[in-house]
Amino acid sequence: MGAAGQAAAQTAPPPQAAPAPQAASQATVKSADQIETISVTARRRKEPLQKVPVSITVVSGAQAQQNNLNNLQDIVSEVPEADFRTSASNKDRTLFVRGIGTISTSPGVEPSVSTVVDGVVLARSGQATLDLVDLAQVEVLGGPQGTLFGKNASAGVVNITTAQPKRDFHAWVEADYFGSGGNEYRLSGGVTGALTPTISASLSVLADGFDGNVHNLFDNKEQNGYQRDGFRSKFLYQPSDDLDVTLAVDYLKSLDSLPTGVFVSSSRQAFPTNIITPNKTLATVLAAQGIVPGINNTTISDNVSSNANDDNGGLGLTVNKKFGDYTLTSVTAWRIWHNTQKQDYDQVSAPPDLLPQIKDRGNLLFNQVSQEVRLASPKGGLIDYVIGGYFLKAVDNESYDRAFAPAATPNTVTVRGRNEFGTDGDDLALFGEGNLNITDNFRLIGGLRVIRDDLSFTTGRISSSTAAVTGIRPDFSAKGSTDHYDYSDRIGLQYDVTPDVNAYFTYSRGYKGPAYNVFFNMAQTDTGVLKPETNNSFEVGVKTSLLDNRVQANIAGFIEDFSNYQANFADEVAGALVTRLINAGSVSSSGVQASINAQPLRGLRLGANVIYDDAHIEQFNCPPQAATSCNVNGQPLPFAPRYKVVSNASYNLPINDEYDVRIASDYTWQSKTQDQLTETPDTIQPAYGIWDASLSLLNNAQQWRVSGVIKNITDQHYSNYLAYGDLGGVIRWVPRDVSRYFGIELRKDF
């Protein structure tokens, strides 16, 4: 596939760059009337996007900055094949590609969609929720990518690159403010240039915040906001044309005040009967608190101010050494993620005689070290290839405390539970992918990754009650370990029909390793190892450049079949929901992606990107003693809208030699989406569309820009996640753009 829209310029662009969504720092321009040529690193070397036999959507750093897309959740909202599951804590958030992703808080399971930042695989989904400062581009690759990326790339890869230091001095500052609907601001800036004849450096910093758009009636404060501060720095050592060494350092401190849910309803609607069951007690409690449940509700009454506090950072050392026409690359990295969370589990400040009160506090410390070595051959011969080796060690240590105060009785006793648990995993792989160039226009594609996984866990819960109470099981301790060998592969054909038309077909086997369901309420039934999740994927595509590269039109069809799908099954323990990770069976995802990007006139850029995706459950393996509603065969997968469309347009109008006016607009629409594997009718988000626009004045000579921005012009209300409450009812998560809001953006380059 092509990119989300037209190409962008440098990551720190002068104001006149006027990007629409597609490219990155690698873009080059043939003429002012042509679409930029985009380079991607989807096959671990720089190649033109239109020549890579993989479905890829690209969002540039310039486009992300222009559209106020500050993290992956924001960015994937403009990527048709991707979706995002939010939650009250980063450790519960997940990426999906083509409807495939893994929903679990367990540190013993890896994500189906791999997130890679500057060549470093992030082993936990929660690490990928950080703000992206000094972003160059984001590439979203659909389907298995394990032959060249981390082994957990069974459903796709989000490949993020940040800007490299430059020799020439450049600095920039930016200030954004959105006053309506939450008092949101973002301050950022950066500088780059040469320190010595062989060393260049860059430093980018950010500070942003948002009060929130959910009102807590209990303490009369706003929630659903954030506060983030961080930096990214790089040092580039280039003693010769044959060697470059990059040291990268980054750190982000974030505090999110997301509530544990906003009530949509006090009742529930069952699948498949559609029977509605009222919860009179919950309805009474909500009414007493002044909450009116509904799809547009933005009020809560929590006596625990839920929040998640994250420290996320690391070091990376990348070395590129040329030996003639060969390039040897080494990527060494260490990353740390510290997450603490406080949550109102019961989601209400109930009168003491009606509902229990349950408070949670969790602490997570995660470390990973990784080493990757790759050798890239020259291109143009009979065979070209990238081969390498990869090692990852990931260690997770967590503690989780829960306090349960039952509805008042003459002798109310608070039950407390604490679990200390963790995992230790080693992943080792040898990989390679290459082309057999039969002719200049026709080539065979082959790739293989051989993998060894080692995974162990420990868990030890202590409860002050010998019997299960709501949300707390009795004492339990266990440990376990497993090791496994497996593989990923890819074969395919690619044919350059003309210099501007490229067709391809690939078959890929995806793989995601064995797993353990390690969490606070773990029981003996959770100690067994889950089988690896594998999939067979077929993709056929055509990429074209037309009318002297004024139009790029791409299309790709795909079929993916997954076996031993790792998914959460909902249990109930003493009146509270408990999710159990299981090998749920087989699922599939098939459809078509298409994109068109055009520059019909100088300064006018148009783009559209659409997906049709039929992602559904083929065969669900219901656990023993499960209810008959567990049979969800043929039903859609969560976070997999059947249709999603992203369109955009921008126009630069020169006023004189110094000033331009730019008008930009984008519209995203998606069909109804089920948020739960239980297929309950009351957790379906109806179809909706979001329309944003901006008007900018740019001074080309002095390199400044001022923009007025309006988000969600039509005031379209929606939820970005629907779920069942822990003690009853249906809850929602409220997106930032749940209603229309305005802002101003100022940028100055030096």
C-alpha cells in the first residue's frame, strides 16, 4: 500500500513545507508538481516505498505535528488498517492491525503487533504509548514481518524512526494551545548541529498537559487528562564515509488521570439472546451520585482518583560499518519502564450499605536488553539480502495490592490481597530475507527466521481471607517455565511491469511465542503454558506511479488465518469479572486496502486510504463449564471495523515572496466496531466520522508559522472503548476529541 497521503518534508521542516500525510525525512522531490519519493526501512534498508512488496501506510513526523498527533493512539486513528485499545493504565493498552492484537495485562504474553523505535523492539505493548518527540516517520506494515523484525511481529509492525542529527545548525520551538474542552497545551523545541568535525548532536524536549474532559462529581475535579515531560537526544559520530555511530538517549515522564470507566448503562444486554438484565442496585447508586448513564455521559463519581504514572526511557547504540558494498549494522539497546497505577476498581463512591468498595494499587518494573546484528549485501546483482542475529532478554517484576470493603454489616472487615509476580524471558533468533533477481524486472523473494524462546514466571498471592471475595482469590503461589523452537518464513514473487508499475505476491508464516497468563488473580487453571500463536498470510498487491508521478495509486488484497489465537476469556469470581488468557481457537482476517495520492495542481495535495477487512472468529474453543454464550463462531473480532476510510487535502496559496496561506483538512470514517470478544450487543460502537481542519499563515523568509485548528468539526460524539463494569453495567472510555474543540499552533525555525 501507499502512504496515508502526500509526502512531507524534513522532520523539523521550514514552515513552507506544507505536508499532508505520507512521508518523512527521507523524502526527495523531482519537481514542484510531483509527489515526493518516499523512502522506508520496511526491509531494514532504505528503499523507495513504491518498490517495496509489502502493504505499508506511512505517516510523517511533519503530518503528525500538523494534525496534533502526539502518540501512537493518535497516529493510528489516521491509519486504516490499525486500531488502538485504550485503558486506564498503559499496561492494558494494545495495538491492532487488520483486527489482530493481543488484549492482556500479563507480562507473560507478547504483542501480536511489534513496535520498533529506531531499530529497537519494544517487548511490552505499554512501552509504545509514549509521546513521540522529534519524529521522522511511522511505517505501519500489515501481516507477518518476522523474517526481518522482532519475532513477535505475527500480525504486523509499527516501525518508528526519529530524526538523525544534522551537520548544519537548526533549531525550532513550538507552542500549541487548545482552550476549549480541557485546557490542553504542548510546548516543544529542539536543536541540532555539529559539535566537532566528526560529531553531530541533537536534543529535543517537550512538556504537555491536558486537564481532562471527564468530571468527577465526588471531588469536583477533572479526569481523563495527562501531564508529560521528556526529551530525546542523539550523538552521531562520523569519522569517515564508511562508519557512523549513533548514541540515542530518551526519557519520558507521564501521569495519566484516566478513570476506570464512565457508565453508559446500569443494565446489560446478553449475547446471543439480546435479553436485557437491569441492575437495580447499581442504578440506585448512580442516581444517588447524580450520574445519568448514557452513550454521551462524561461524569463519574469515584472516591479513588485513578491514575497511571510512567517512567519510560532507554539507551541505544547503532553502528553502521561499510565493507566495500556491504553494510554491517549493530543495534545495542537497554530500556526501562516503570509503571505505577492507582484505580477505583468498583468505579463508584457507593453508599456503604449498597455496593462494596475496592481499591487497587499496582507497581511494575520492566527491563529489557537487546542486541541485533545485520549484514546487508549490495543491490543489483543476482542475489541481494539482509541476514542477521537477534537476542532479547526481558525481565518483569510486579506487585499488585487490592483492598475489598464489603457492603456495610455490623462487623465490616476489609479483605486485603497482595500478589508479587513476574516473568523472565530470553529470545534468540537467526534471520534473513533476500531477492533472487532472475531479470532486472522479475525477482523471487525468500526469507526465514529460526527462533528459540525461553520463558519463566513466578507468582505469590497472599489474602487475608481463606475464601474468595469480590475481586480477591485466596492464597496462591506457583512457578513455571517453558522453552520452544519455531520459525517464520516468507516466499514471494515481484515483477516490475513498467518502471512505474510494481506487482507482487507473498506468502508469510507468522509466529508469536508461548505465553503464561500471569496476573493478580492468577489461579491453578492459569499455570499452564499457552501454545504459540501462528498464522498463514497471503498478500497480492500493485503499486503504481502515474502521470509523471503526479498520482500514486496502490492496492493490496490479503488473507490471514491464525491458529491457537491467544485471547482473553471472561470469567466471574465471587461477583467480579476476571479475564483468563487462553488459546481461543482460530480466527481470520481478509480484505482489500487501497490508497490514492495526487498532486493535480501545484500546491494542491489530495489523498485517500481505505480498507475493507472481514476479521472474524472461525472456531472458538470454549473452556470447560463455560456458558453457551461462549460460542461466538463467525462473529467479528474486536477492534476490527469492516470499513475504515482516511481522506485528506491541503492547498498552499502563495500570497507574495514571503507569505503563504495553507488550508488543510482530513476526514476519517469507520463502520461499527465491536469492542469485546464476548460479542455483547451493548459493547458495539456505531459507525462515526471525524472531520478536522486547519488554516495556517506561513512566513517563508523568517520561517515561522501560525495555525488555527479545529477538531471534530461536526461535534461527533463517540467512545473509543466500551466494556462491562467490574461490578455491573456498561462503561466507556472517552476520547480527547469526543466533542468539537479549537486551538492555535505557533512554530518558529532558526
